[in-house]
Amino acid sequence: MFWVLLLLLAWAVAGTACTRLCLAAVRAATAERQDATAGREHDLTLYEAAFLSGGPARVADLTMVSMARQRRLLLAHTGWATVVDPRGRDDMERSVIGAIGPEGQSRIEPVRSAAAGADAVRSLADDLVRAGLAVPDGARTTVAAGVRQVRAAALAVLALGAAALLTPAPTQMPRDLVALWFALPLTLTLSCLAMARVEVHPYSPWASPAGQRLLGGLARRTDGTGGTGDDRSYLTSVAVRGVRAIGEPELRAAFAHRDQPWRE
């Protein structure tokens, strides 16, 4: 009976996906227990907060915003970055200046991409991983990928069940009973998704549970700043929330324009 082969395939797809998700959840829970005391005495720098909130690109954004507020980098609303002061005050700023190039002017998006991949950002990431605050490269998308696989498996089970019901081959099994058999692997996948939503959602792609706790404290302290207040609070808000926290219209326009192609 052809529908039995389809049922076996449905069970194989569902079982494999659910097993991978469960293993990923167990590893994540183990890491969370190990990191329970990590970072208790750690005071996040702005660069660290930016990385834990949005990864390497957020660090590059924060660096450019910080330099622009100090009038050492001009970010035009047309999406261009121009160096005003070529002396970087730390490795991140020197990475941005180096990404702009010797001519002192470049589109913002290539600068952002180059600075995000610089050695300074990789070193920052390594330090955060060693401190138990950042998620290692290999584990960043494990749980999220497992959830996506289970969702795909659920759709595959539905498709296989529909194919079994529509197959014109003769069978002694009533169609409603065939549908019931396929409902079992479908129930397995949906149950795994429900448990994943309760038990392992949400997981940050950058911050470990300990890092998320520190970020939560920063986010509460910056609530309501809206791009105003002292410079430290302003930059903290940008680090945690990204360029949408920028208060100046001209500066916000520069980042809004960065992904648009340049036309002469």
C-alpha cells in the first residue's frame, strides 16, 4: 500500500526534526544553567551592549553615530560618510576610518559592512564569549534552526497526508483512518512547536542568557530617553535599540538612506 510508505516518510521527517529541536533545547538549557552566574559583576561597555543587542553591524552603527555626535565623522542624509578627524580613539573607530579609505569619503553601507567584519569586532565577540555573555558562533542559530525544521516537517506531513488521501490506488483502509494515521506525526510536530514556544522562546542570536539579563537592565535604564538626555544615555539607547533610537532627523536619514543604490 503506497500510503504506508508515505506515512513512514512522514514519521521519519517529523521524528528527525523534533529530535534535533529537542537536542538543541537541551544544549541551550545546559548552557543557561552554566551561565547562571556569569556576568554578575560585569559592567557592559557601549560596544559590548551593541554587540549583544544586534551583533557586529550594531557595533559599527554605534561607532559611526558616536563619531558623528563628536563632529569627527560627517554622516550626510544622502548616505555618505566623510572623515573629519582621521585619528581614531580606539580600535573600533580606527576600523571605521580604515573602512572609509584614504580618500576620506565613502558610502555608509560598505563602511558598515567592512567595520562589522574587522578584527576589533571579532576580538570583542571572543571576549564576550569567554565571559559567558555572548553565544558562540556555532550555537547562535541552533534552536531557531530547529524550530524552522519542525515547521517545515509539519508542512511536509500535511503534504504527504494529502498525497496519500488523493492517491487513486485501491486500498482496504478507509480514508478517515488514513487521515488519522497521518494526524499522529502532525500532532508530534505541532506539540514540539508549542513546547518550544513556551520553553525555549525567545533566544537571542548574540547574547547568552546572562548577557540578556545585563541588556535587560540597560534597556530599563534607557526607557523613555527617545534619543534625548546626556550623551552616554543617548549612545546606550542606540546600542540597545539600534539606529531607530537616533533622535536627530539628519543623522537618522543618513542611516535610512544607506541601503539605497547611489545614482550619479
